Amino acid sequence: MGGTITDRQNIKDPINGFAGEYVFNSATMVWTANEPNRPQVWGGPAMYVSDPANTSHSDFAMVGHERNGVFFHH
């Protein structure tokens, strides 16, 4: 479930070849990962699991889209 957007920023800096659009919010997540091909010398396949999302606290989250480098003319 998403939180309330707390801020939006649009930044343009053509001198340094950078631009970005950002949204500030909060976020929590649950994740799992595995290593099915982990070498047997390290104990074989491994599985990693996060704690449940309801045990998390979010102070800050930012999602954005940026353009730099080859996308700007010098």
C-alpha cells in the first residue's frame, strides 16, 4: 500500500548534463531471494527472506527518472 506523496522535485542542470523528476514518499517491502547454483562448498542452495512488512518503518523513499550523460548535447 502506498503512502502519501510528500514532495515532488523537477531538477534541470544543462551545464552539467543532468535532469530528473522525483517523487518523495514512504515505502516498505517484503522480499525473498535464492541462490540455486550456490557452490556446495558454501553449503549448497541458499534462501534469504525478509521480515514481514508490518515490522518495517519507513523514514524516506524516493522514486525518480533521471537523464544524464549521452542524453544531453555538450
